[in-house]
Amino acid sequence: MATEDILSHFPSAGGTTGGAAFDIAVYIMVSMLILVGIAYLISRVFVNRKLEDWAKQEFLQVFISAAIVGGLVFLMHPQLGIITQAFNSLTPTEDLGVGSVIPCSGDYGAGLPDGTPLCYAYQYLGGLQLQIFVMMAGIFAVNLVLDIISKIAIDVIIVEVTPLGGLASIVQVLNSALQSLFFLGVFVRVEMALLQFINSTALTIFLPIGVVLRTFFATRRLGGGLIALSVGMYIVFPLAISLNAISVSEMRAGAFDDFNNFVSTIQTLNPLTAFTDDPDGTTHSIASPDDWATYIDSFSESKTVLDEEIAGLPETLVTLVSSFLVEIVFLPVLSVILTIIAIKELAALFGSEISLARIEV
């Protein structure tokens, strides 16, 4: 009965990375054992104490490297690894709503494994991005209407009056919110790309190369640092982002409903809709003063509702933008700091040292 090759499950196995790198690490360790044995023999023949101490130290380091390589193979195995299974078991089960429709795998997916914190974090950030896009589209539509009606002027003999000119200030506020949302959208897209980068490189490039470098005495510290980098990026960062989704899920509850009500109210005043021909054949001309007078009269009917929506707009915008700022900027930065600290501690475990003078624990 043929045994299954565990290394074949690692990404890009058989190529320059993945399983082939673990094979190379084994060959290097065997070669190092032979080299250390020869060095020890020479040190005994020529009674060289420094060479003998080096050979003994390297002999111990080879066994440490073997334990690290063997542990990584079985602990980080994509299907059976203890760390991998524990990592996937921590995936939150809360429904992400709009974010859950974003696929992680398949023809139109992001290339992330389903059922993992990587996929959950990507869907969570994708949901935030979609909400930002919906909000930006609503502001675009509102600005179009408010900018038009704020410029409506009425000639009263020798005076020209713009009764709704004050709405221009609301347009300016919405333009500022639009710029903030644009930068937040760019920021969240960068975070989504970072998750894709981690999925594509952590186990396929950084981990295999780190394992190979860890087994060679001249690059042992660099290899340990790369191993710590791969494990920290693949495990800590997406898990921290996933936990963010749970901790702030209720921050903006109801705020989007208020914003959607505001957009709907403004859309009822859309002049493009007001000058649409009626089904009975009545024609409404945008060049007709009478039709414009009828359109302006319609404001008296919706004035109370419009005043209420405008009065609640500042609180709604502040709530939405501030919640996005926390979820897209503050919490991810905190997740990055936690990841860096974890990488620093893991580097010490794998025989390396990463100096973080301003981040100490």
C-alpha cells in the first residue's frame, strides 16, 4: 500500500516553492551533518578547540532545524495540521450580510480558501467596501438633485430670488463626506489586496524559503525571520481582522436606514422625474414656466419631511463615517501592530531576532 506524500499538499509542491523546498531543506540538513562530522574529525586530528566547539554547536543546530522543519510539516499541513485546523476552527460564524455574497473561491472568487479566517476577513472587508460604494452612489444622486434645486431662481420684478439656495451648503458637506468615503474605499481595498498577497505568498514563498535558509548555518537568522513572518501573516493578521467584524457589528445599526430615508426623500424632488410625461399623455416641459411653478409648489407639501431629514443628516453622516474610520483604519492598524508583535516573538522561537525599538511587550 503506497503512503501519501504529505509534502504534496503544500502549495506549489514540486516547483521552486512548497513541498520541493521542504525536500531541499532535508538535503541541506543531511549535508550539514556530513559537513559537521568532517569538521569535528578535523578538529580532533589537529586539536583545534574552536573548530570542535563550532562543530558541536552546529550539530545541535542541525537537530533543532530538523525539529522545526518536521514540526512545520505536520503543524502547518493544509488539511491535517494542528495549527491549521485550530486556525480554521476560529473562523467566526456570524452572518456578514451583504459581505457574505462575495465569493472566496471559484471562477469569480478571490482565490482564498473557503471556511478560513482569511476568507471571512476578505468577505468582511468586501462588505465594507460595498457599503461605501452604495453610500457614495447615494451621495452622488443626492448632490445631483440638491445642486439643481439650489440654483432655482424666481424673478420678482427687479429682484431675483433663490428660495432654496441654502441647500448649496448641504452639497458642500456631502462633497466633503464623499472625499472621505473615497479614501476609506481605497484603504479597505488595500487591506483586501494584502489578504490576497498573504494567501499567495505566506505558505508558498516565505515559509518554504525560510525553512531552507533556516537549515544553513550562514542564513539561519534570516530563515527564522522568514518563517516567523509567514506564520504571523497567515495566522495572526486575518484572525485579528475577523475578530474586528464581531466587535463592531452593531456600531452603525440603524444609521444606514436613516441615510437611505434621506436619499429616498431627496429623490422624490428630482426634477428629472418631475418633468417626465404622465401616462395620460400630459406633457411636462422643462422649459415651461408653469411646470416649474408647479414643481416649486410641490416643496410646500414635502417641506416638513425635508426639514426633518436635513436636520438628522449631520448625525447620520458622522455616525457612518466614524464607524467606517474605526473599522477600516483604527482596528486594522491595531491588527498590524499585534501581527508585528507576534512575528517578533515567533522569530525568537525560530532562532532569529527582530528588533522593534518602538514596539515592546
